[in-house]
Amino acid sequence: MEMKQCIVNSSAALLLSVISLTNYGSAQSKSSKYACPETNPAQLCNAGNTCGSASNPCVVDVKRTSSAASATAMTQNAKGNALFCVKTGTTVQWKSTDKEIGFVVDLGPASPFEPAGAIIGGSDRSVSVVAKKTGCYKYSAGACKSGAIYGMCGTGYARLIVVDGH
């Protein structure tokens, strides 16, 4: 009887270990989808792709394109879903200049902004957040036309680098 109990306890411990490792792997893969591959992402920032300042907000226009969605930061080299940089302390205003568009911007569980969480806005509602945490972040931007039916929404993916503003 003691031998059976030992085998059952060992099997249960093994099963719990496998479940724990599986959950750890899932947690790692979920957070890694928001991570950037660069070892020193700040070196990618320059005058052409840096948006706003502590006294001047960075404006990002989220639009529904013909096949997806795009987020365009108002920089010298402004392009849809292009990498852009901001300094800590910079207010980032997410908005849509297209008519009747709603959007959601998701930076994942470790958002660099305050307030944290998904950024939900639209043509009639811009959303301002403040960059607080340095680092490189992948994000998704989804946009839908108001009253949309299947296929009228799209998603785009891009990167944002927050550098030290001091």
C-alpha cells in the first residue's frame, strides 16, 4: 500500500511539474510577442523617427487601410506602422483623423504608458497617455469603420521605443 501511494504521489508531482512548465511556456510566449528583438533598441532612435517632447505631445493617427490598420506617428519620416520613438514624460495622443473610425491599441501587459491598459478611442474620441517606462514595445492597432460588417475591421503591428527623457 505504501508503494502504491508513493507511485501515485510521484505521478501527481510529475503531472503538476508538466502543467507548471506548460503554463510557464505559455506565459513566456504571450509576453514575448510584445518584446522587441534588438539588444539596444535606443540606438534606432534619431531625429527623423522621434515624436513629440516633454512640452509637445506626440500625435499618432490610427486609420483603417484597405487591407489592415495603420498607426502613423507624426514624425519627419512619418509612415504607417513604422517604428517611432518617444522620450519618457512625453504625452502621446492616439486619435483617428478618418471619419467614423473606432480603434484599439494594445501594448500588452507591460505597457509603458500611464494609464496602463488598452487604448480605446476613435474619430470622436482621442486618448492621451504619458510615456513612463523605457524600453522597446511591439503593439497592435485595430481599427473598424463605424457600423462595420465582417471584413470591415483590420489590424496592424508596429514598434515603439521609449527612451530616457532626462
